[in-house]
Amino acid sequence: MESNALLELTVETLEDLKARDIEVLDVKKFTTIADYLIVASGTSGRHVRSVSERVAEAAKHAGVPPLGIEGR
């Protein structure tokens, strides 16, 4: 899966789950380990955990399991 397709999948999943303040940062010029950095917030700790789990699940179903998750 290309990075643009994974980006779209991730942002759509975040929007579906009502994540707040979704920001996509293009970091291709600054690092070789990632093309994009996606930052989002939620309404509560439980909401943030749920969103992170569902995004990881969506990526896994798309054939791209996450290497790690921060902020759980």
C-alpha cells in the first residue's frame, strides 16, 4: 500500500470516529522513516484510546500493521 493510500485510510478512519483537530504534516523532506505525521485529539482518554485502536485495526486489515503506537 502506498503512503498516500494509507494516509487517506487513516484520515477517513479518524474522521469517522469523530477525532478532533486532525493535522497532516508532510515530513518527507525531513526524514526517511516517514512520509506523513498525523496528529489528532479526542474528547476523552477513552475516546483517544478507542480511536488509536481502530486506526491500527484499519491499517492491519489493509495489510499494513503499525510498527508502534504512541499515546495510548
